[in-house]
Amino acid sequence: MPLLLPNRHRGKLIVVEGIDGSGKSTQLSLLSQWLRAQCLAVAFSEWNSSPLVRETTKRGKKKNMFTPVTFSLIHATDFADRLERYIVPLVKAGAVVCADRYAYTAFARDVVRGVSRRWVRNLYRFALRPNLAFYFRVPLEVAIGRILGGRNAIKFYEAGMDMGLSRNVEESFRIFQGRILDEYEAMIQELGFHVIDATGSIEEQQQQMRDIVTRELGDSLRNGVLRAGRGDLDAAQAAPRIL
Amino acid sequence: MLLKQPLEFYSEPLAGVDRAELQGKLIVIEGPDSVGRSTQVARLRTWLEHQGHAVLDTGLARGALAGKGISQAKEGNTLGPITMTLFYATDFADRLENEIVPALRAGFVVLTDRYIFSLMARAIARGEDRAWIERVASFAVVPHAIYYLRAEVRDLVSRVVLGRGAFDHWESGMDMRFGADMHDSFVKYQSRVILALDRMAKRYNFVVIDATKTPDQIFRELQRSIGKLF
């Protein structure tokens, strides 16, 4: 049984991965605008955003109820909901779906929290395999600098405080993200990540992404993927739905 | 005998759980919807408490973390089959780690109305991959005994009609539209659940109990068997 199901549909799935502060969301947003400007049907999906699961995740986080297993399972539930209801139907319909984090986030994060690599890889076996997966490689210190500069507080689970790595939030965050970084690095070959040097300028990184998309998906983007006709132009350029 | 051995995990040990600490007994009552499980669980609880055992009873979707979320999700019309399976698995893991394991540590008899087997059978009945869901659920603790109350689907139909008097949307698998109406869908869905449970019986050492016997007969059978665990 292969890890993740091959995408045999008209549409495409592009995902970005990397630790917090690697700049992947900025890059994915620029990429999706570029795709939309070519009149392609583009949709966007974000990790941990299913309305069906939101209340449960909120309850668990507020009361620190999660264990490594339940943390992993609730995120898989969230992912399954987005996949079943949104990602798969849209890819079937011919859209380019851009996902900010994918199953690989769980492969890295949940393993650091203590579930086994084998178990979490099996857990996501129902997922559609992305056509392209970008990994934004950034040194830990650079990512931490970006996070601490841009936000007031690091959240409890984001810092891996549930793991008792350190009582100091910043220190815990540093250890936790460092371990996630190691997991990502170890997955590059296994999962065929396209590695982007996330210390480069925003423009350089975006150019690299666009070059890779053109090289790898160019043909199917020109014909196959759903695109807007003249009459649909307004609809295509309207703000996309985010789930 | 089983009782002298420490409990085991199916294949993925839970972090932070020492099997040797689990001193209680884990007893599972399994079976399809409307087969009469809860009646037996209630009687067994009273009986075990009379014998001086402390009893925790638990069942699907009753956990503090995900129980409420599952019932809310079931009220809507967007719950997909994989999402549902994983939501139930989340609830199960929460109850296992936060209720069942602590109770076993404290020496309780844990009496559970369904376990991973119904969860897996429902997933398989909905067309999900057996190996996938078995591995997902493999962090479960192997129970001391699993009693499978078995009936044919026609028995379940009469129980539903004579009891509640109406078919339930989820018990009929209407999310998958197995048949033209609730009766047809119930028959098809529950047959698939029964088949999936039957196939697990040997592999997981179920004690199969004929659920068409009277509740008293079933209770006495359970008493005799459970009595041997102590």
C-alpha cells in the first residue's frame, strides 16, 4: 500500500511545508495569486481550519486536555474533513488546490510529540498525494527571530509546552521547533520535497516556486486544469474561499 | 489464565503507560446497534458492585474532549466517513488515556459498552480500508475479555421496530445511503457491520454470545464467564 493516494484527477494539489516562521504562507499566497491571474481555478486550504472540529480543538487546547495521540487524531480529523468535503471534490473538478501545511506537518510535529513515525504515516494514508510539495528550509534562529519579532506571545501547544521540554516558553519553542526541523530534513528524500532556501529574498523564493510549477505542471496547467472563460473572469478574480 | 498476565497493547504502546501498573480488569461488551448491550452493561455493573468491585462504565462518544463535538457534527449534514471514523478514534483515545487507563491503574473493573471493534466495523462497513483502521486503533489496550452479542440483522430490525419504533439516521447508515429508505439502508449497513464484527471474532478472541436468547439467559452467561476472571 503506497503512502498517500496518487492524484488521478484533472486538478492539482500544491502544498507548502516548513517550521513556523519559514515564510511558507506568504509564498503560497503569492503563488496562488499568480495562478489565479492566469485564469486558473484556484482554491486554498489551511491546516487546522475545519469548522466541524474547531470547538473540540479549542476545548482541548484551553484545558490542556491533549495527549500526543489525541493531538494527532484531532488534527487528522480536521484534515479528513477538509479533504473529504473540500480538497478532493475541488481537485476532481479540475481546480488547483493550494494547501498551507499538509499531512507532512503531522509527520514532523506528531512524531516530535511522541507518536511513532509508522503510526502517523498510516494515519494519513487516505490523503491525496500532492503534485508538488515545497519545503521552506530555514535555520532555527532565523525562524525564531521572525516569530518573536512579529507576534506578542507564543501559544502553549505551538511552543510544545505540553511536552515539558522547558518551563521557559521561548526555550521550549526553540527545542520543539528544532526537533520538528530535524524531522522535516529527514523527510526530504522520502517525500520528494522541493526545497526552497527560505533565507533568500521573498522575490527570489517566489521566482523559484513559479519556475518549479511551470516545469513540473506546465502542460497540465495549460490544458486539463479548469480555467475561467471570458465571461467568468470576474468570478475567477473574486476573493477565493478559504477553508 | 489471562488474569495473571499484564495487559498488553495491540501494537503501539501508549507513551507513559507501564503495563505492570494496570491492575484492574478491562471487560468489553461489543455488538451492533440495538442488540441489547446497554441493558447487560447496567446489570453487570450492579452485580459487580455487589461483589465489591469498583466499576467504571464507559462507551463510545462519551469523552470530555470530543463527545460533544461528535454529537454536534452528527446533527449537521456534512460529516464524511473518514472524518467520522477519526473523530470517534479521537474520542476513544481520550477515554482510553484519561478514563480507562487511570481506572485500571486504580484497580477498577472497567466495563465498556463497545471498544475499538465497533469503531473499526463501522469504518469497514463504510468502505474504508481494514488494515488502515486496524493500525490507527492499534494503541488500544488488549482487554481481559471481549463479549460479542451477536444477532442477525432481522433480529435487530424487530428490536428497533418493537422498541424505539423508528429507525435512526446514523444507525441506518443514511450518511452513505445504502438503500432507498431508512429500512433498506439499515438492513444493508447493519449487515455489513455484523459481517465486519464476525470477521474480527477469531482474530481478537471474541466470546460470541447469541443475543437472541432472553436477557436473563445472556446475563447468566456473562456472569459465569466474567466470574472466571477474578
